[in-house]
Amino acid sequence: MFVFPISDYFEAAEKEHDKYREMHGAGKLVWDSELEDSAHECAKEWFKKYEETKVLDVSSCSYTDIS
């Protein structure tokens, strides 16, 4: 199984969110600075869940969806 370098989770999640936003008019993806210490773990969990379900979880701990 291929494992992304941690920094790539952010980029991959942002790219997927950008695609979703273009299709559905969702707000911009903004990583939550208050979760900085756990942001990488959150990003990994977010992307893992997205890969498994192909559903963008807008309630994820890893980002705030703003308009």
C-alpha cells in the first residue's frame, strides 16, 4: 500500500476539496491553526476517510469550511 509523505496529505486534501468546491460551490478549505499540533494526524484521517468513502467530510477536525 502506498503511503503519502505527511506534507502531501494537506496538498491532496486541498486538491480534492478544490474539485468538490468547483462542483458544489463549497467554501474554501482552511486548516485550523488551533489544531496545529494534531493537524497532520487530522489530515491523514481526513484523507483516509475520503479515500475509503469518496465522500468529503465537511465536519472533519482537520479543516474549517468557510464561505
